[in-house]
Amino acid sequence: MEIKEMLEIQSLFKELNSKIEDIVKSKIVQPEPNRSSEINELASALAKAQGEMENAEKNKTNPFFKSNYADLASVVAASRPHLTKNGLSVTQQIIHQDDGQMMLITTLWHVSGQWINSKLRIVPLKNDVQSLASTVTYQKRMCYNALIGVTVGENDDDGESAVATSRETFAKGVALNTKYNPKENVAEVITKEQLDELHYELAEYPDIAEMVLDGLKILNLADMPKSKFLVSIKRIRDIKNERNGNK
């Protein structure tokens, strides 16, 4: 084989390798950024806004754990004037992805054009409008609060007081005077069978599902701690019985 032919073959191989590399690069999914390239002005403005914010008022009652909480309107009322004053604003969008999933995009904007955002997959309990609206309402408040950093007035025991009282009465094989210490509990989530049972119990009650999520401070039923399952099931059934006029 002549040198000229060898050089031509080498050139063809280089061209082929270059094309293969381009194809491989095009197939690699690049993660979407969750912030602008610079956020110095945004960070400074947010620090000032947070320094001016009052605590959000606990203006709603969660009947699931009989506790008070601040809804989205209360959180926005405590933060929006101070965000606006410092050139900040918030948008929340529901985006349909190519794979059929829905994402809640919460974005904090600054007048300079700088931004940061958070993304959370929306997983409603059922495939209907009511469940979707309930899930989105809850997730909007959680994402807004987390991104802006709004605090809530008074101490929040995360529903542990109610859980402790119910567990003392409901636990089997344990003396009724045995105290339940949530801090000693292992943070293990429920099993698939327990999740299926929750879905069955809540199939026609998306509003009670929202109470459960809010009372336990979780974003999805699958995230429920196993230690909260029995008392949650009991409370769900109690609420359903009360609504149906049963005792």
C-alpha cells in the first residue's frame, strides 16, 4: 500500500472518529442550570428583603393533626412587599416535559436579570383535576417558602404532639403510659404495601391527602415515615367516618 493511500485512510478514520464524538456529545443530556451565571445582585437584594420580612401568620388549621399553619397567601403577604421593594419577584409555572411528567418551576427574579429557581415533580394522588389542584397548591407553598426563606410565627412541632398522643392510645403491645419520643424514631419510609393502602383510603379524598402531606411536612405520600403510618391511617379513617356521619 502506497503512502498516499495510507494517509487518505488515516484522514478518513479521523473524520469518522470526529463524527462519532459529535454524535455521542449530542446524546449526552446536559443538566439545566438552576441559576443565572451571576447572582451577586440577587443575593444582596434577597438578604435585604429577608432582613425586613415579618413572620408569616399561621392563619389556617390542619384538621388532620389539629395544628395551625401559614397558607400560601399568608407567606406571600409576609414577603411580597419586601421582595418588590428590593427589586425581586417570584413566578411559579407548571411545565409539561417530553416524557409526560409535570414540573413545578419556582423562580426568583431580580431586576438585573439574575435569577435562581427550584424544580419539583408534580405527582398528584389521582389523575383528576381536583387531586392535581390540591397537590399543586401544597407544593407551591412549600417551594415558595423554601426559595424565599419566609419563617412562620411560633414554634412548630411538626405535628409531633398530636402524633405522640395518638400513638400512645393506638400502639399495640405497648403500655399506654409509654411515652413516644419522635427524635428516637428511625427515619424509615413506608413500604409499597402501606403506600397502596394509603392510596386506597384517600382515593376519593384529595383534600384529606393534602392534610396528611401538610401535617407531616412531606411532599409525597411515599415519603411518609413508617413511624407515622398507623396513626395516619387511623386519623384518615376517623375523618372519613366523621364526614359520613359514622362514629
